[in-house]
Amino acid sequence: MQKQKHVSQRASQREGAGSTAIPDKLYFRIGEVARLCKVQAYVLRFWESEFPQLKPNKSGTGQRLYRKCDVEMALNVKRLLHEQGYTIAGARQLLQSEGREARKRNTAQPELPLKRQSTGSHADKNELRLQRLRMELKEILGMLSASPAPASRERKGKKAPLERPNLFSE
């Protein structure tokens, strides 16, 4: 009789775990998260030490403040451990591999349209501007890397300033 009651409680917990509605709040305290996950607060604190993905912020008073993504992670950890039967090490490894795959998908950059082969005058005009800009930048680099003349000679002679090319002319 006792065993049947325990089995029926487990079944109802499984049904409730997948349909847990997370309130639309910015932060949750550990007691609220414990109620949502249907575990004790010490279990959440233990999971924090075992799963690096579960890292709530802490307030100035040291109170744990879980964000919605932290609550979802705690529910995911509970599902893996309690429902799917993973060990802590196995669940940790699974979550880490899922995290790596998600980062790879997010960091995959679309191809950049580098040099298009177009014969339009607009592309040719831009190419000429770029070539001229490169040439001017090389000239500036040459001016900056050349050793400056002694400052005392320039002051005595007071030569007229050199005429410099307009860098931004079209």
C-alpha cells in the first residue's frame, strides 16, 4: 500500500515538472525556486556547486537571486536527475555538451560578401577610392615613421608650413 502511494506521487511529480509555469519576474529567491522545482533549498545549493551552468546572482545581503534562465536550468537539472535517471556527473556532462553546441550555433557567422565581381561603375568608383585611401595612409605612415628634424632649427628659421594634400577629396 505504501509503495503504491509513493509510485503515484512520483507519477504526479513527473507530470507537474514538464508543465511548471514560471512567473514573469526578473528575479526569484531560493525559496520560490525551490517551490517551483519541488525540491528543498539545500538541494538547489548543492546543484549550484555541482553544475557550473546554475549560477544565480547574489544580492548585497548574500540572498541568491535566480533569473528566469536559472530557474529553467534548475528545472532541467531536476528533469535529468529525477525523471531521466542521469547521475550527477552524467547530467553535468550532458549540459556542458549542450552548452558547447549552443555556443557553436550562436557564434557561427554568416559569410560576408567580400569582393563581389561586379562591373558596375559604382563598384569601380569605390575601388578607386579605396586605392587612393590606401596610398594616402601609406604616405601618412611614411611621414610619421620618418625621423623629425630638430625643433630648434624650425623655430629660428620660421619656415612657411608645408602644403599637405587633402586626404578627403573626391
